[in-house]
Amino acid sequence: MAQKNKYKSLILSNLIIYGAAIILALGVISIFVAVLGYNVLEALRTLLTTSFKSSFGFSETVKKAIPLLFATYAFTIPFMIKFFNIGGWGQMLFGGTMTVVVGLTLGPLGLPSIVMVPLLLLVGIISGGLFALLAGFLKAKYDINPIISTIMLNFTAYQFVNFIATSNIFRDPNEGHPITRRLSESSLMGFFGEIPASIILAVIAIIIVYLIMKKTRLGFEITAVGHNLTASETYGINFSKTIMVAFFIGGALAGLGGSLEMLNIHGKLIEGFAKTSGAQYGVFGILTSLVVAGNPLAVPLAAFFMSVLLVGADSLQRTMQIPVEIVFLSQAVIVMFIVIIRERYGKGIK
Amino acid sequence: MAFITSFISSVMVYTTVYTLASLGILISGRTGVFNVAGEGIMLASASAGFLAAFLSGSWFIGFLAGALMGAFFGLILVFVHETFKVNQFILGICLVIFGSGLSDLIYKLVVGVRLSAPIAPDTPEIIIPLLSKIPVLAGFINQDIIVYFMYGAVIISWWFFYKTKIGLETRAIGENPKAADVVGINVSRRRYLATIIGSSIIGVAGAYLTISITKTYSPDISAGRGFMAIGIAIFASWKPQRAIIGGFIFAFIEVFAFQLQILSDKIPYQFFLMLPFISVLVIMVIYRKHIEFPASVGKPYSRE
């Protein structure tokens, strides 16, 4: 009975926090919009309804929500053991780039789609995972703060994207910008109507993350280390190993996200992707994860809501000439408020 | 000789950026506030400082605006942390995102899109007679006033932390805030002061990028230097006299990589651009045994 009441109050306080978060989000954005002299009601309506007014808006939202989901996981899983993986961006770029490298290299072999697509996704998963593992390793072995190492790796990955997109082997000679050749048809993933097929992998990832975290020993170890390091070490959990595994899983998910972007959305590596939408997913992945306080189970919904705001922000810029930066900087303010509320009134809420 | 002198001269320009930024980080770090928002502060100050300098026509007002913008960020960081005990790293990350959004936003609002980019007024140079004729040494001293400001800031903060009683007390807060509190030091007030002063120094570093180095604004101008400054502060074991050495090393790598990029066509230039970031990690691995941290850095303190 006590257990049941505990759950009830947990759900209630979470509802209050998320409710407050949404109200705050809209409030802060409204203030910025009003200060700059735009029509607040129209801006809010555009921001919230663009995703649902047309099938184009909805499919855009789903297209953004999928990579955002993976970027959010990339931060969330290491955050469960209190480490900051700022490298979701870099891991996504590295996973995506390696996918294109392998895809273009194997392209001439003419392998069927059923072999190519899973293989390339695996390349994305593994390379993203290994790229993050590097940061986990530097922490476990040399005690280097992952905030620093993942940020440095981000910039390294960015240069790597640039290197591949401009290299003579992969570059498309007909393009003025650094863009690689297009992947062969058998490497690409299709669409259900306007919804990208990558949604299947997003759903699978959501289920697998749930199962790992709730039903396996590994998930238990990660949760235990996050709650109480000393106790978990006494229990025999290897801290260094847990760090590295958590970073690997986070990076692997980011890498998968990058891979899906390449196979399902772009079909090639575009250098500009790194600085525009790619960077956006990296940043908003962190913010989304902070909103849900590192609770992996709440990630899908939060990522979708964040994606609604992102699509709305693009539309604000297009239709009302409101700079997108307003929405971005409001997000940072909102997350700060949510963290304060949680710190202050939500002790023990996970 | 002339080549070495001019090489050192451009290294010193970037040394100023790195050193000021890491100095700002280590000053607040000494009281236990780990400021990871450097990148966001530099971006916001680069934009605000440039706009102020451009609109007023005065380099000084530009740097003042940059410093004030930095102080504003420092105030948010320390206020939210001290009042609500929110994790400093989370706050720092939020402020980085806030700063990068703010920098583009205010530039767009004030300047908008123009055919030719506006140019900042000149920053005065100080040429010391006679000494400036000596090769190599000339590279260190034939510089604008902000480079001298950096020399001064390093010397003053070294003197403050190691030669004054208040400095010793301030370092004590970083090591053990409870003990400092017991002997009557106002921990919270020191943290406010250190974070605000430190952040405004980071703001000067940001303003220096736009007002003096590029003389114009472009998005994402600090390009990760605010993050590398964290690495330098750690490498320097939070000591001002070592921060300038760290700043020099990374500036050297950056300028050197840039020169190589022009000279060499065998190795793709992207690898030279990666070099500064990879060196941060390599240097931290090599020097990890010599790195000391203020014991309380990053941790909240409340009387309980």
C-alpha cells in the first residue's frame, strides 16, 4: 500500500513538473517574442500547431523527433551514472560519416538491400559507440572529465566530416559544396507515405533501452552506480567497466541516429549537416535529456515535444520572420527553470 | 628572425584569448565554482562587445560591454547555483546554449543583413621604444593594449592568490568551504565576486576575438576556444602563472597548425584543424599526475 502511494505521489509530482515545464516554456518564449515586438498569440499558435496542421508538418516533426530521440539517449544513459556526455553531436556525426564511407566503398559490389541496410546501420552503431567509448576510457583510465573529452571529440568529428566530404574519393565532383556522392539505391531506406522507415528502428531502440534498463543486470548496475557508487562497488560492480559500457551505449544510439539520417533522409554526407541540423540535434538532445532528468523512459515523449517546438520555430522564422534563436535561447532558460524547480521541490524524483 | 618574431607575435594574440578565458575560469574555480559556460560567455561577449564598439566607435566601450556581458552570465551562474544549489555543470551547459543563441540574436537585431560587414574601430597598440627593436622579444611586446591587459591580469591574479591574505582565504574556500566558513570567511560573497570577476575576464577574451582579431562578427566565432580554456585551467592546476603557459602552448599549436595548413598540401588541412582539440586530450593524459584540483570545485556548499 505504501508502495502504491509512493508511486501515486511520484506520478503526481512528475505531472506537476512537466506541466510547469510546458507552461514555463510557452511563458518564456512569449516574453521574448513580446519584448521584440511580435504578435504573441500568433507566434504561440504557429509554434504549437505547425506540426499538426498539415501532413507535411507532421512528417517533418517525426523526421526531427527520430534523430533527437537518439541524441537524447546519448546524453541520458551516461547521465544515469552522473556523467555528462556532451558528445552526442560528435558521435552522431562520426556514426553517420562512417556509414557513408562504408556505404560508398561497398556500393560497387551491388549487395542487396537486405544485406546493405542492416550492415550500414551496424557500422553507425559501432563507430558511434567506439567514438563515445574513447571518452569513457579516458575517464576510467586517466580520470579525464568527460565534459572536456567529449567536447574535444565533437570538434574532431566535425573536421572528420569535412575531410570525408571534401576528399577526392568520396566527394561528388558535380557539387559546389563539400558533399559526397549519393549512396546506392540498395543502401537507402524508404518511407511509409511521408513517414521515414527509420521510425521502426526508433521504436525498436525505445523498447531495447527499456528492456536493458529495467530487465537486465547491466541496467541494474548502471542504475546502482548512479544512485550510490560506494554501495555498488561494495556489491562488486566494476565502476570503470560501467562507465565505459554506459558511454558505449549512449554513443551507439547516437551513431545509429546519425546512420539513419544518412540512409533515410540525406542519402549522402553533406558537410553543412554537421553545423545546421546535426548540431541542433546535439544541443537539443542535451536539453531534452535535462528536462526529463536523465529518465530514459520519459525520453520518447519529451523528444517528440521538443521536435514540435523545433518545427514550430522554423515556421516562426518563415512566416513571421521571428529569429529561430529566440526559441533556442528560450529553451536554455526553460531548462534552467525546470532544473531549479526539480532541485527545489522535487527531491528524489527520478 | 623576422619570421620568428612575427610568428610569436601572432601566437601572443591567441595566447591572450586562451589565457584570459582560462584565467576567468580558474578564478571562480578557486572558490569552488566550476564555470563551464566559457564558450557561451565568449560568444555573447564577442557579439555584444563588437556591437558596442561598432556603434560607439570606441574600442574601450566595446571591451567594457564584453566584460559586462560576461559579468551578467557570471551573475546568473552564481546566483542560481548559490540560491538553489543546482548542479554547476548543468547550469554551465544551459548558459553555453543561451550564449550561442544570444550572440546571433543580438547581432541580427542590431545589424541585420548588410552587403558589407561592419568593421570595429582599431584597438590601440603599445610600442615600447628600444625594446621593440630587439628581434623575438618584439613579438611579445609589439602588441595591442589587450595583450598587456592579459600580462597584467596574470600578474595581479598570481599576486592576489599567493601573496595576499584575502587571496589565501579565497583559495581556502576552494579547498574546504566549511573550514573557511568556520573561520569567518563569507563563502557565498566570495563565490559571487570570483564568479562575476572571472566571467567578465572571459567576456574580455570574447570581445577581443571580434574587436581586435577579426574586427568583424561572424557566427560561432570562438570555435571551441571557450571549451579549450577549461582544459587549460585544469592543465594549469588552477594557477594563473601556469595558465599563461598553457595558453601559450595551445596558441602555439593553433597558429602552427594554421601555418602548416598553408604550407603542406600532402596532409589534408582538416587534420591540422583537429590538432588543437586532440592536443588538449593528449596533454591532459600526459600531465595528469601533475594536475591538482581545488578539492571543492564543482560542489555546492551550504551550511547544514
